[in-house]
Amino acid sequence: MKKAEIGTVPFSLTLAFHFKKPFFLSFLTHLTSPNSTCIHPQANNPLTKHPYQTPLSFLLYLTSNLIHNPLNKTQKHFLMSYHTPINFMANSCTSSSSNCNPTSSTTTTTAIKRQKHHHNHNPHPPLIPGLPDHIAQLCLSSINPSLLFKVCHSWRRLIYSPSFPPFLSLYAILSPPKSHHFNSIQLHNFDPISNTWHTLPPPPQPLHHILLHHPSFLSRNLSVQSTTVSDNLILLAATTHNLSPALSQPLIFNPSEGWSFGPALSTPRRWCALGTSNNVVYVASGIGSHFFIEVAKSMEKWDLSKNNWESKTEMKDGRFSREAVDAVGWRGKLCMVNVKGDAAKEGIVYDVEEDTWKEMPEGMLLGFRGPVAAMEEEVMYVVDEAKGILSRYNCEDDVWEEILESPRFKGAEQIVAKRGKICVVSVAGISVVDVEVAPPRISVVELPEGFEAVAVHILPRMPNLR
């Protein structure tokens, strides 16, 4: 954890306000200063025999130690003499009006008695002994939830409470094995902290009419086109048993608010190009119940703050309606090709500000040999579905740079990228790649028994799962 994570201005100001002690600001400034001196407990330190490399690591140790080991008199004396700002850990001040005097044994004893009396009426123990829960939560919210989950039940309850910042989780479109030809999709949520799957609430429009496989297309899947924008999962295009568009209007799932409908497209479609840029949804090309050149050349955008689709400059032809593709949002542009995989293809780039279409750079086009995604719309990644190679796009030299090769990436169908992680959906299942470490690290998400992954997205967790 970076030291700066705990030393945010709101956290510092809250402590200073709550305790009305200016030394909290100086202490937190000390914690987060790049030049801060390390706390090395001496040999006579009654708290621990192990040195800690930073003030923050010492504070976190002290916090976790207090959960299971209340301070004795020697430890309290050490804290009071070691560094004044830590005194709020030793004293049990339960309100902002308490007179917290670190040198007053009378005040300390009174506060401890008050805290014990409070515990008798509280069904749950305090998050951090000696701190009001709302202050403790500010401290703990800066720590990785996966670490909090392993410490104690009260911290586990905290990370699933509505007041705790929601951590990111996977939202997956799953299907039964291909032998079940006419079974449709299901939507599930994977909690990476508890390592469990949960079924999403049923949408207002049933999904049983959506097909992934059809006797007329034995060698290919029928795509379900989905994306995410502003912490919403959007289902926009799919195919029915008679090869017609399955969705007359987008289905929206928000983890906190549930399902709703989006505005209807001018023409429901499938086999289109779908993507987002700057929190706006874009749909290009596609076909409806039948092929219409007007639809195949069209470009529409949907700002979720507005309940309508807006027509934009159309394409020069209808060549991008051959199959479902991703319009990858990257640096104010949407990048797309008209054919997946290694086949010969065309590439095009839409500038969302200028509302213009341009040819895709040659080097970029050469790398589109599998699913592509952009991390925070800044760095573009691709997985070569034939070779199983993950690469990063270098826009300055117009080349793709190899990062990692894995047999799990072969047959990749979709990837998403967020906060340093890349999720790859392939015939092997779901793989998560951490590209912020060297070398990149791969982890595997085990699917529910009997299901296959169609697509995944990354959104905040659903509330009240536990």
C-alpha cells in the first residue's frame, strides 16, 4: 500500500476535527511525507520485536494488534511517551466532546470504563478499539478489502456494508455447455473477496429467447453484445431463434439500483459495432431483421443523462455489418475492424469530438488479431486468439509490443481492462492478468459448474450479498 493512501485530506481533517487536536494533522503529514523517517521500535519496545519500515506499517500493525490484544499499562505508557499522535490509540475517546488528555490517567480510566459500558450494549465489537466506528471506517477504507476480509468478522461485515466503498467485482454472461443448443444466457456476479458467484436478479425482459448457437451457424457463436458505462452494465444486441434482433431497447443493470430500460434504437439490430468513450455509448452499423444500407452505415450515440439516441456522421459504406465487433474507446476515439481474428480486414477510427471517420493506422490494424480493450481509454491491449499472446499498442511507433504468452489465451473471445488488470475470456475460461507487476501475473477465476463464459465486465460489487 502506498503511504499516501491513508493520508488524504478528508481523513486528516476528520481526525483533526473529531479530536480537536492539531497534532493529528502533523502526524498524518508525517505518515505521508516522502521524506518521513521510519519508525524502528527499539529493543525495549513492548509492542513488537520486529522493526517496521514506515510509519504507516507501524500504525497498521498497531491497529490490527489492538483488535485481539488490548493494551496493558506498560504498552500504554510506551505509546504515550513514544509519539504523541498515537495516543488516540491508547485512550478510548468515544465522542468528539471527550477531554482526551494523554497525560491524565483519570481521563484515560474514565474513557476506558465508558468504552466497556458501551460494549455491553453494542451487538458488535468496535471496528478498532478506542476509535469511534466512523473514524475507524475512514482508516480501514484505505486498506485492500481482501486483507480486511481475513482479519475478523467485524471487518468482514464492514466491507459489505452500504457505507463502505464498494470494491470491484466481475459481472459475467454465462451459458450452459454447447450441447444444450437452445439454452440461453444467465448473468452472474463474482465476488473476488469471498471467491463466490451470485446470480443477478432477473431482468424485466426475459433472456430465454437469446441464442448463442444456431444450426445454421455450426462453426460460430451468435454474439451477445454488451458494454459498461458509468458503473452500468448495458445489454444492447443479441439474436433470436429466427435470426432477428433480440432486444428492442437496451437493458441496463446498475449494481445498486437493479434493472431498467434504455431508450429504443431507431432500428433494433445485431452484428453491430458497440463501444463507449467518455461515458457515452456508441453503436455503429449492424443489421436489423433484414439488411438495410441505411442501418449498415449508421452511427448513433447515447448519453445516459439523456433518454434518447443521437444520429452522428454515417460511415462511407456498410462493410462493418458482417459480424459483431467492439468499438474500442481510446483517447477520444473509437477504433474498430469489420472482421475478427486473422482474416483480412478493414479498420476505421471515429473521432468523437470532430464527428469524423478516418482510416486506421496500418500498424494498429495489423495487431487486431483478436479481442481488444483499452485500460482507462489510454492504453490499448490485444490478445492474439491464435497464438495466445497479449500485446500492448505503442502509438508513437505504431506497433504492438508483446507482453505475455499463455495457452489459456488461445481462442480468446473477449477482454476487458481496468485498474491494471486484464480479464481474458477464452475457451479455457476466465483469466485475470495483472500487468502492473513484473513479470505479469495470471490468476484463474473458476466458473460455476456446468457453465461457460461468454463475456465479462468489471463493475462495483452488488450490495447486501452477505
